[in-house]
Amino acid sequence: MMKNIWIIVFLGISNIVIGQNENLTNPISTKSVTDYMEKVADWQIEHFRDKFSGRDKPHHIADWTNGALYVGMTKFARISENDKYWNFLNSIGEQQKWKLHWRKYMADDHIVGQLYFELFRKYGDEKMTNRTIKHLDWILENPSKQPITLDKYKHTQRWTWCDALFMAPPLWAKAAKITGDVKYTAFMMKEYEASKEHLFDKEEHLFYRDDSFIGKQDHGSKIFWSRGNGWVFGGLTLLMDEYEKDTKEYDYFKDIYLKMAKKIISIQTPEGHWAMSLLNQKYYKTPETSGTAFFTFGLAWGINNGVLDKEVYEPSVKKAWNALTSYVSKDGMLGYVQSIGAGPDKSFKDQTEVYGTGAFLAAGTEVYKLYGGL
């Protein structure tokens, strides 16, 4: 009798797992993608001034957390038929008076400038970019003399943590493209290479979050943070968007991108997401949607732009997108977003963050294109 019970339990668990795996290969339609994006975007706008990550007050509108939201929201606005998303984004620039956030060199405080440049591309009003360009010019005239290593946040004047490679470099690339002045590219490429040389593991083809993780291990594996590498991977697509194919800049970023892409699909979990500590699936079983969404965004972009082989990479995108949408509540909240941190930690079904929404919308936009959207 006991043997029969265990057989029944085993078969029940097996059926659940099989059902989950089948869901990961569900067909994806453009309508289902836009429906999910609209629901998630609308929920986030409604809850824009909520408190997240256990903070006592809402994030500042120019904070990096919201800056990442704006990147994804801008991409969604381009394919949406509803102008309310552009109106929301434009209201941010107006409230902030088109200024970057408060720290002169800090990459996190520069990401909001990416929104200003994209709004300029839509509306053509130079007031949207003038202050950002002046700020970048000041940095060119007063470059930081700090080392590229990071020692417990004693300085953040250079791109010493991998998240910074999403926040700041695309802004400099946009400035170069819009103004036509190569000085912004020259500075950005020099600084990016310094960060890459310090943080990129040439064996694993992944980025350490910062200096404090280099040489350390967790359960015998090197520690590579999912969202940290998601920042880098997504940021590479933003950079390649600003340079023509076959330029030295495009080829530089493409080389890093291809190495990361090959690694990323090899470590995707059977459940479709990526573990918070990328090489430690065994010990980090909880889903995490911000890193997963950034990887989904980056991989789908690569297929859409002819950089990745669709036959090889599309199955990973499909699994990841189906996993992501399964973590969206009926109201439109994206769950399992790891709160603000600097390495692998925890996530929960009922917790979200604005940058997770931004990554989801960026991913959705490229998934929409991949499955037939214009």
C-alpha cells in the first residue's frame, strides 16, 4: 500500500513538472505580448509613487531605479498605440527640469539622461538634452582621477561596478550620435574598457559585480550576480543600437555580447529563468525576474538584429518569456523581483521593483518583434 502511495505521489509531481515544462514552450502571439506589457506598464504607472525594497519613501524620479523603468517604458511607448506612455515619460522630464540626478560623476545618477535623449528623438526639443550635454562636457573637462577598483563604495566616480555599464555608457553613446561629436564616444570607450578589463572573467565570460567579488566563491563556484550581468547584457544592446554595424565600436561591444550570450543560454534553469547566482542553480532555486528579463531582452534583441542564430537562441527566449509572464499577477504586478542589492540574495512572489518592470517592458518589446510585431 505504501509503495503504491509513493508511486502516486511521484507521478503527481512528475505531471506538475511536465506541465510546467510544457507551458514554457507555449506559442507566443504579438497580442499576448502586448496585453502583458500593457497590464504591467499600467500597474506600474498607477503604483509609481509606491515604496519599494523596504524604503521609507518612494524613489526619486531621477533615481537609477526609475531610470531603468524609463528605458523599458520608452521601448514600449514606441510600439503602443496609446500616447499615455509618452505623456507619462514626458512628465518626468518636465518635473525634473531636464536635469540629471545630484551626483556629478555617479553613473546611477546619469541614466535618467537616456530618457531625455529618447524624448528629444521623438519631439525634437533641445531643452530636453541641453543640460545633460553640459553635464557630460563638465566631466570631460574634469575627469575623475580615482582608480577603477572599488573598495566598499569609497568612490563611485568611475564605472567600478558592473551595473554602471547599463546606466552611463549608453548615455554617452546617445550624446555622440545626436550631436555628431566623437569626443563622447572616445571617453566612453576608454572608460568601458577599463571596467571590462577589471570585472570581466575571461574564462566564464561573465562580469563580477564589483571588486569585492573577484576571487570569492559560493559553494565552490565563482559568484556572478544575475541582475548584475543582466545590466551589462542589456546595456550592450543599447550601445550597439547607437553605432553602425562594422564600426570598431559596434564590433567591440558585439564581441563581448556574443561571448556572454553563448554562456547565458548554457546556464538557463529548466524552469526558464536564471538563478540569482548564475553558476549556483542548485542553491538558488527561487525565480528572479529582473535578471531574467534583462537576459530575455538581450537575447531577443540579438535575434531580431541578426546577431544571434534564431534556431539556437529562440527556444531560450520562448522559455524565458513564458516563465516571466507566469510571475505577473492578475493585477499586473511583476513578482519575484529581487530588491535593491549588490549580489545574489532573495526574491518573493509578492515583491516587485520599478527596474524589474523596466526590464520586463524592454524584453516584451523585443519578444513582440521576434514573433511578428513591427
